[in-house]
Amino acid sequence: MKAFISDNFLLQSDIAQKLYHNHVKSLPIIDYHCHLSPKDIAENRQFDNLTKIWLEGDHYKWRALRINGVDEEYITGKADDFAKFQKWAETVPYTMRNPLYHWTHMELLRPFGISKILKPETASEIYNDCNALLQTPEFSVRGILKKMNVEVLCTTDDPSDNLQYHKKIRDDKFEVKVFPAWRPDKAMAVENTEEYNIYLQKLGAAANINIENFNQLMEALKKQHDFFASMGCTISDHGLEAFYADDFKENEIKLIFLKIHGKRRLDKQEISQFKSAMLYYFALMDYEKGWVQQYHIGAIRNNNTRMFRKLGPDTGFDAIGDFEIAQNMVKFLDKLESQDKLAKTIVYNLNPVHNELIPTILGCFGDGRIAGKMQFGSGWWFLDQKNGMENQITALSNLGLLSRFVGMLTDSRSFLSYPRHEYFRRILCNVIGQDIVNGEIPASELHQAEKMVKDISYYNAKEYFKY
């Protein structure tokens, strides 16, 4: 019987197959945004079993399990690991047409080499076969990264982090380049001033600065920004509902900070003004160092209050938000551009309604000096699936230059998520191959199409991020 994930999976023409197999299949991976644990990489973690490496922390799978009626005991609870895996095996047949069905079987095939369909009847065999492999050196965290041909990965790190695990990885001279990425969301999270003051203590301790006023806050952040740069960081990342772009004067922000420091509650205007100031100052820091700034916009988070109180954030209770983004996005970017302080920028949307909006705005800020400076980011989170990727590719093609796109990233907490790059590459080659079949790209220009898929899969990112 033919394997489900065959050599030509998703490749629906001879041209698509040649584009993929001859030109992009073997290219290294530059994973410029993920949530992998630097501790696990530094310690070269050897996972005990398939449940630990595959289901631990994966809120995509957790959501599917809950939707399928699985009790929380078998998701984040205290059920034993094999019982949890059995519940996942029972759920997989119900994920047909969900991207999890494709991802699951691609992740079994690579790196484990297992082509069987996961279902209750095969659960025990697959679990035992994978567990045996996971005990070998080739399937340690570092072994998997090398096996999956990862060249560079960037984790997601708070400004207060001491980056001790990145230091160890660097000192070990690990073949895969592992860099931190600056994620200062907590430095903007002033909705709860008591929690924010706790964060200020942590940030101040990291920078060895007692933060009691706004100037000291900025001094601490700049010091940590410099420290991250010394550790190889060249990327920032921001998780926002939408852009903040209120007008402000620095003395107003200083007064708002004193109110925060006094643990007094802010009104909506003060919160928005403070966030606008912080986002602007972060962008200036990034520009001064030549970093790439990333903005993930559109998520409405922690929607299930009971489960948030029980499990905390990033546990599968976020959704696509419906926020107005155009006016503030333009105002924010234009303020930086008018001062010639706009860094290379990637914007990811979560609401597909914004697929056409974002590339048209970004196209207003190309400066004629850096090819592809303003990037419409790959399909993110709920859009990180076949239809979402195709729609992102089409919107970018129609309204920008697909040939300058920096391509895919995992955005994942799982070391088994690297087949997402393969998934994207197959979809990309299929789209371009179909255009050639349809006569929408001339067959005489096949060499340019070959260059395009190679660049998007690897070379554009290598040049854009200077790796």
C-alpha cells in the first residue's frame, strides 16, 4: 500500500515535483522565530518518551484533544504518559482535514522514519518504536536538530533573561547556530501595575539597575539590549493585538511611569500612551543596531478565564482577534520612516481579513536601498496550514514581490515541528509548478522559477538576517 506521506505528497505536477526534489528538499533550515527551550538545547535533553517530546506544551494538539472530548487529565493532567498518547492516537483519526493530520504523519516520518497511520490500533507499536529511537544519541535534542538539517534557530527571550543557556550552547561550539531573540512584551504590560512592578525588579536585577523612574527603565532595557546583541541577537519580536501609535511627550510618559511605580491603576489612554512610547523606543533601539523587528498582531488571548486561572497562558485558549490595525500601523511605521529610523520589518497577521491590507501598507515603506526590507510574514498560528499558506503566498504575489519573501519559520515549542518547513516548501513548489502548467509563468523561464523557490526556502533569509 502506498505511504500516505509519499515522496510527491502535495506535489501535483511533474514540474512541482522537480522544483521540490531537485532544488529545495535538501536546503538547510533557517528557523528565525521559534519558542524552543534553550535549556533543552544547552543540556541536550534526551526525552523519556514520545509523549514528552510530542505532546508536552503543544497547545495545537491540546485544543484538538479538548474539542474531541478528552478530559484534561489526559492533556495537562496527571495521567501516565502512555495513556495520554493513547488519547492522542484516538483523536488523530478525527483530525482529518485539520493540518494536525498532515503534521502528525510528517513528524512520524521525519525524523522517526515511521510511515504508518497513527490510530488506536497502531498506537502501541508506534509509541514503542519511537521510544526506542529516543534513547539513542541521534535522537537527543541536538541530534534531532542536526538530523533535520537546521542551520540557524532563534529562540524567544525576555529582556530580563541572563541567557545562561545560550552561553553554554555557544561555549560548546554546537554546529547549529542558536541565537536569542528579544521579546519585550512584559516590559509593555502595564495593565496590572502590581505585576509590572514585580517584573521591574526582575529586569532591574538583570541589568544591575534600581528602576524607580522612566529614565532608569530605559537605561536597564538598553543595557540588556546591548547584552543580547553581544550574544548574537539580531532580531526582536513583539506579540501585539494591534500597533500602538498614540502621540506622546516624554514628560507625560515619565509621569505615567511614576503612577505605575506607585502601583496605581492606569486608565485606557495612559496604557495606550505608555505602550506607544515603549514600542517606538524599542524600534529605535533595533534600528540603531541594524536588527530585524518582527510584529505578530491579531491574537485575542486567554479567552477561557477558568482555564487561564488553572493553567496560565499559552495553553490553547487563544483565538483570532478582530482589531482595527491599518491606521495605527501606518502611523507607527511612518513616524519611524520620517526620521529615517525604520529597521527591517516583518509583520505577521492572525486574522486572514488582513491578508491584502498588510502587504499594501508595507509596500508604502520600501526605501529603495534594501531588497525586501518590509516583509509580509508567513502564515502564522491559526493560518499556519495549507490554505493559510497558499492565501499568504497569493496575497504577497498580488501585492508585493513573492521572490523577495524570507519564507517559513516554525513558531513552535516542539523539536519535532521542523517538517513544517518541508510542508511549506512542498506547498510553495506546488503553487509555482501549477502556475507553469497553467501558462501563467512561462516554461522558458523555469530557471527563474527554480531560483525563486530556492531563495524563498533558504537564501533570502540567509541574506536578510545576515547568517
